[in-house]
Amino acid sequence: MSLAALTSYWGLNLTQAAIVLLPGVAHARWLDTLRSRWLLIAGPAAAVIGLTFLPAVAAVLARDLSLVALVFVPPLAALGIAWALRWPNPWLVILIPALVAVAWSAPESPIGESAALLLVALSCVALAVVVVAVLPRTVVKIGIVVWAAADLSLALSHGLVEASRAISHAVPPIAPQLQLQRVVIGGASMEYADLFLAATLGAILAAEARNRATAALVVAVVAMSLAAFLFVTDVIPATVPVAVALAVEELRRRYGRRVAVQGTTRTGAPRRANA
């Protein structure tokens, strides 16, 4: 891998970390209906996601997934910018068609790649906010860890390259120049799932009213450190930094609770009367 490609990948790493800071907290009545049926939604979705880890299945589903991304990313991006962002602005929805047009007309130019990246990032924020609002947060956290563990397992068994290649190279039949199931900057690329998990981590921390700066920093540092492996392999599991950041945040939360309990115990302990 060239130094230019490594620099491009570092740019994607920083983007992935920044996405942790973007999600807001969902407030909508229609989420209550989905929340009551979360298992019916999560079950099939988890099955499809799990199947994509099998290279043979990923090769079969890749084209369909690229078409699904083409159809759903733009409206999800609109939902993200109007409702799911930390600072939503419904008036900015008018930018979405322009971003699609730029990404479509100049897919290999820096401005086209940036437009596609923005579309994918905004859609990831919207989808993550809905997922965190609908599913129990413990389930979502376990899902992040399992997803990253599966990626890491495939990487160690040298199966991640084959599984990722099928999805990354797939093109939708109606717009082969526009791939929204991944993002590309220069000579580096990152799959939709890598950005989606970062947005999911941010949505979890937002829902729990926790600061996200440390988590974003951990994602950036771990991801940029792992990028060095691109000199000896073509694909690295970019979901792992998100799982590491989640683990750090959970440890920080437990430590903070322990300190708070100890402080309360000391403050509330009765004093002995002087003789």
C-alpha cells in the first residue's frame, strides 16, 4: 500500500471517529410501535448481516445489497440531516439531491467521493439513531462487539478479504457508477458497516447522555494504528476500533459509578460522637 493510500485511509479513520459525535436522541411516536416489535425487526436483519460474513453468500447477495444501498441511502441521509443529527436542520434536506447528483456524475473525483461519503455518513446516523431508539441498548452493545469479533475472526483466518471484496466490488444494475454500500477516498475505502457501527456507538452514548469525545478519540487512535497493517494486508477490520471504544466507555462508566458510590458512602457515614 502506498503512502498516499495510507493517508487517504487515515482520513476515513478520522471521518469514522467524527461520526461518533454526530447522532442526536430520537423523539418520535412512530418509534414506539417499532420498539414493541423490536425482535421481529432485529431477527431477520441479524440473519442477513450474519450471512454476509460468509464469502460465498456475500458474493451472491453483494449486488442486491448495492441496490438496497442505492435506493435507501439518499432518503436515510435526508432523515439524518433533518431529524437524527445532533443539530438537525430540515431546511438542509434540499442539499441531498445535489449530493446525489454530484456523487452520480463525478464518482471518481474528490468532490464526487466527498459527496458520496457525506450521503453515507448521514444515512448511517439516521439508521443508528433509529436502531438505538428501537432495540434494547444492551442488545445493541452486544451486537457491536459480536460484529467486530466476527470481522476480527475473518481477518485472522484470511477470509475477510474475500468477503469484503464481493461487497466492495458490487455495483447496482441501474447506476453502476454509484456505490453507496461503501465509501472511497483516494486509494482507500471503507464499508458501510464500519461507519454505521461508529454512528451506533455515538447514538448509544447520546441516548445515555454521556460525553462522546473520549470515544471518538479512541476510535481515531485505534483505527489509525491498525491502518499500519495495510502495508502487509489489503483489508483490516475497521469495526474493531468501535468495539474497543465501546469497551473503554463501559469501563469508564463502571469506574465512575464505583467512585460515586464510594464518595456517597464516605459522605453519608455517621460520625462518632466525641467523648
